[in-house]
Amino acid sequence: MDVFGSFALILAFVCALYAFVGGIAAIITRHPLLIKSARQAGIAVCGLIFTATLSLVYLFFTDNYSVAYVVSHSNRDLSTFFKIAALWSGQEGSLLFWSFLLAIYVVSVLLTYRNKNGELMPYVGVILAGVQLFFLTISNFVASPFKALGVANAAGSFDLVARADGNGLNPVLQYPEMVIHPPNLYSGYTGFTIPFAFALAALLARYPGEKWIHLTRKWTMIAWCFQTMGILLGAHWAYAVLGWGGYWGWDPVENASLLPWLTGTAFLHSVMMQEKRGMMKVWNVWLVFLTFMLCILGTLLTRSGVVSSVHSFAQSSIGNWFVGFLLIILGVCLAAYFKNKDYLKSENQLDSLVSRESSFLFNNLVLLVACVAVLSGTLFPVFSEWFTGSRISVGAPFFNKVNIPLGLLLMFLTGVGPLLAWRKTSTESMKRNFRGPVTAGLLGGVIGFFLGVREMFALICFSLCVFVATTIVQEFYRGARVVKARSSASWLVSCVDLTLRNTRRYGGYIVHLGMVMIFIGLAGQAFNKEVEKELPIGSTISIGKYELLLQSMDRKQERNYVADRMIVEVMKDKKPVMMLYPERRNFPANQESGTMVAIYSTLREDLYVVYAGMNPQNNLPTIHVFINPLVKWVWWGGMVVVMGTIVALVPTRAAVVVLARTEVPSATRELSGIRPAQVTLREGHD
Amino acid sequence: MPPGAKRLLADQSDRTHQIGSKLKCMCNGCDQAAGKCYHVGGAYSGPCDTAKTMLKEIDTHIAAGMTDEQVLKAMIQEYGPLAYVEPPKSGFGLVAWLMPILYLLGGTALVIVVMKRWRKRPVAVAAASSANGVRVSPELLARAREQAQRETEE
């Protein structure tokens, strides 16, 4: 099967080469058969990548320990479930997995648009084949997952050997979320390839109109949704497994996953400027280019070990290939841009400084500043080593200090933006739109203060969250009132009806609501408490309102590991609440161990208990207890964000006719300012 | 143990980790804070031995009655300036702090310039390039207006 797999991989490489070269020839000659053959080669590439990936999975399932990759990432006792995760737990496998996910996107694009957008698709096909070609080159010639296990002999060559059992999977990866976090995040990273291909293709082909924006927006949202889920699942995994009490440590690889998310978010907003007003065309194209390049950079940071990281289980010297690829992409983008710059000429003027347009400009500004600040902070240790010879540490406190103010500014804009009208907002409508939310926000701040919140940033954050939440409720209320008046349905039905009439706008509001919840959770970090103590059996430790009694310890033999457990009774205000069982797991296959955190989670706070180890001198177990307020809001907020994105992806029920140039945000549209000659009709998006 | 003493112990440990999160774990294998070190792999995940030693030292300093600032100073003196988890606000480290401020100022300046240019942009550009959009007949426009009116009335 390993020979079969590597054969499929090399064949995929050949087909990708054809799809790329043949595709370019097809664009030049415009020969229909050539166009068709290039497209079908592209589909064949995907089929072959699927075959190769399935072969590797098969090797894991059948415990084939003559393949080097299987030996280093699996063993016989590993459950079938985690053998799937073993596929992407190392360098070679995760690169193949990258190709696999990209192939799913590529094949969907090629099949969906096979009879549409005839001018554009050959370009898209070539660009996608180019990206696939790069990853297939790596998988075939640099880091092959099918390499046989070999031992060097005296003659300088290798003898093939097979082992009886493998080294096992890294214990921190043996956790259910590790089976869904990487596929999600990778689906995000790879998904941004599609908008990139469409943007570059439209620019190269000088494709008329804003069609590519419509095509791209949907794919960007899919990728963005996966990226969001991937980031949050990763955060939850870090929280539940690593046992340091937090979920975001500004680790280089975490930062790398945030960068394309930030630029992708910026694009999803600024794209509306182009749809509605024909503005910011250059900016949008470059945002898409940048997002894709940041995805490649993210993969580079994860793989190369340029910056040390918690994700160091996937390192090697493969970085140079990625740097080369990044430079090629940059070169192609620059060349395409300078060649066809005039195609991106903007159409409109800014009517007023107080308008939706300016709020989008500032939204993009803040997102981009955050992105560049995180990027330069992440790379700063490397820069400082180049310039001064010694590494300067840039840790979590730095990133927090820089990003908390930016995050608050963004939250502020999240509330303000949707209340401002396109073109210009009258003072009258400003008053009407802002009166309620501003009052509610200030009130929220005052209540927070009297409830004992004294941290300035947390107080501002809570206040802003109330403000933004009120603006969203107000938007739903005003819209639903109109629907209700006409259909006399209930409020709930009216809200659903309203949302289905304009999924994009109201789905967006749901996403904003999810972000508000996430920000509430983030602000909770200001009030974290922790205590660590060596605890004899039968004694207690107290933190906040809780008292924890260590009743006993036990040991469980599982198939793949031995678990040492603490049996802890939790009491709140002297009353027993529940039992918690924090664990340490020892994995004999690779002599490693991992923690299993026990969490008692409520909307108010998490009680987070870690069994931190046994002191060998006095045989006393160490317990590490945290109180992390409001953490649950982050996970629930994440779910709301994903839900909102899915709503926004649903096509609007009836194609609503909207006046593109006079789109006004809330229910207060002023129709007097329409200039008939400049009105264009588009589908009902907001 | 009297309740007061227990509280003191809890606070002390919280303080230790607070201070520890401002110091870099000096094992040279990670870029994490001593108070938040969570090595993956290795002997076991969780604070490595170096981080643990550093936390114990902080405990000792606290027990000696030092303030947070004094503890940090003592630790930095012992492990060198690189032990501080933030870049120093002097020398090359200052660059790290100035960068985000420069981005924000530069970006804001750029936005202002762009806005000014957009304000001045002649309307004629809009009319000329509307060739890409769909031309609208007066009846369709009237219908669209009516629908917008219907959708938006309060």
C-alpha cells in the first residue's frame, strides 16, 4: 500500500504539472479541448490526492510499521479514532493533509463552475494547480509520508526494516478535540486559496464587473468559518489539556492562525464597499492576496521552527521551500497588479465623514494594525537576534498590552458601524439610532462598577459589550416590528422571517453578537485567580468561595496509558457541589505523560483543577486550582459566531431588490438623496 | 490553621504565579513565561523543572517580604535582562514598543489621506464607470424604491 500511495502521489504531481502548463497554454491559445483537458487534469489531481491520503490512513489502520511515518506517529494500542489524528500529527502527514483538504475545495470549485464563468475559470484552474503543484513537490520530493523505514549500513546505503510496534502518538494529541481542531484550522488555511485564485484570476483576466467579488465572498466566508472554529477549538484544547489555566498564550503558532483571520475579517467587511459603492477595489484585491500569503506564512511558522512554539512537534528545515513559494506568490501578485492596475479604478466619492464608508475604513485600519502588530511581535525575537545578536523575549503581556486597546476600538466600531448610513448620516437619525445603545452601554458600565469591577479595561469592555448588544437588539427589533405589523406574527417568527429576508445582514448581526459574548469572556481574564499547593490526602485547599477536599488518589490501567487520578470533592459555601477527577496520564510507548484537567464550568466562572504532579521527596501530590471567570462565554460565543456565519451563507429567501447606492443601515432610510442615473440593482445583500 | 492564614497562603501563590507570568522560563527550550510554562512533550507537560525552580525562588523572595517590583528586579538581576517576558523599554527593545504605535499613527494618517482624496474625487468618475453595472429602467427604479420604502418603514 505504501508503494501504491507514493505512486498516486507522483501521478498527482504529473497531472498537476499538466493542469498548470496545459492550462497556461489553454489561456493563450483559447483552444476549447485544451481548456477542457486542463480542467479534467485538475480534477484528476484531486482524485489522486484522495487516493494517496486514504492509502496513508490504511497504513495506519493496518499497523504497517515498515513505513517511517507510521512508526513515529502510531502504535498498536492506539485506538482507531486517534489513528486518524495520527495522519496529521507530523510534518509529512500534515502536508499531505493540506493537499487533501485543498483538493476537496479545488474539486468543488472545478465541478461547480464547470459550465459557468468561461472566461475566468481557466485562470482559476491554473492558479489552483500552481498551489497544488507546490505542495505535491514537497510531498513527493522533500517530505514523503510513504518513505520506508531504513537503517544505514556500512556501505552507506539503507537497509529496509520493519518494526514490530510504533513509537506512539504524542500524548497531548490524544484528545478528542485534536481530531477536529487541525482539520478545521487547515480547512481555514486551505480555504483561503479559493478567494485568492478568484481574485488573481479576475485581475489577470481583467474580468468585467464585480462578479468575482460575489463568487469570492461565499468561499471566503466558508474558509473564515472554518478558521474561526479551528482557532477556538485549538484554544479549548489548550485550555482542557495543557493545564496552565488559560486558552490563549500568544504562542507563535496561535498568532499565525490569527493573522489570516484578521485580514479575512477585514476583507469580509471592506468587500461591501466594493459591492455597494465600487470603492476600495485595489485594497480588496490586496487583502485577499495578503490573507493567502499569511496562510502560507502560518504554515511556514508552524513547520520551520523559526520561532519556538508549543507546536514544536511539527518542525523541520522545510522553511526555505515555503519562503521561496511566498516570494513567487508575491512576485506574481505584484506583476499582475502593476500590469492591470487600471482595471481596479475606483468609482465613487466619499460623501460624508460620518458614514458607513468611513466606519469600514476604520474597521479595516484596526484589523490591519492588529495583524501587523501581532506579526511583528511574533517575529521580533528573530529580528532582535539578527540586529543585536541576542534574542529579546516578546511574551503574552506585550501582546495583551498592544491588542486590548485595539480590540476595544474594534468592539466600539462593531456597535457604531451598522448604525451609520451609507453615504451620509443625518444628525437626526444619529440621535435616534444612538440614544438607546449609548444609554444602555453607560448604564452597563456603572452597574459593573458597583458590582465591584475595578479593572479599567474590563469595565470599558463590559460597557462596550452592552452598547453593541443593544445596537443589535435594536436593529432586530426595528426590522421585526415592520414584519410583525404586516404579518401580525409573533416576535420570534417575525425575527426569523426578517433574518431569512436578508440573511447576510442579520447573519452578520448574529456573528457580531457572538463576538460580543467572546469579548465578555476575554474580559473575564482580568479576574483570574490561582493557587498551587502540595496537598496531603484528607486535607483541603480553598480558593474564592470554593473549598476542595482531596479524598483519595487512585490508579487506572487503560489500554494505551496508566492514569493517576485525584479524587476531589468540591464544596461551595460549605455545601458539597460535585466531585472532580484531575488526572495525569503516563504513556509507556513513548515514555511521556500528559495532564487531564477537571473543570467545573458555569456561566459565571470555571473551577479548573490540575493534578500537577507528585513530589518525589515527600510523596505529596501537588494540586493547582484556578478560578477563571466567564470562560464559558468564549465557547458559547464561538458557537454563535459559527451559527451566524452559516445563516449568512444561506441564500436570501426572495431576491429582494435593493437600491445599491442608497443602502441605509437601519430602518431609517432616507430616499430623498437618490440620484436616479446612478442606481444599480443588485441582489438583496447588505 | 486559622482561616486568615489559609487566605494568606492562597493569595501568596496567586501572587507567585502573577509575578512568574512576567518572567520568561529560562530553560532555553521555550518562549513561555515561568508562571505559565506548559511544555508539550518532554518529561511531562506542565511547568518544566526550570520554571518550577524559578517559581520556588519567587516564593522565597515573597516570604522575605519583598514587593512585586523588588522580586522582579531580583529575578532579572539573577537571570539577566532576557528573563523579563516583555521587551525592555530601552535600546532595541524599545523598537518593539514603538512599532504598534507607529502602525496605528501611520495607518490613521493613511486613512485620513485616503478620505480626503475620496472627498475630492469628481462625481464624473462614478458616472463614467457605471458601464459595469446594470442599467436601470425608470419603472424598475420606481418598483425598487417602493420595495425599499416597504422594507424600511417603521
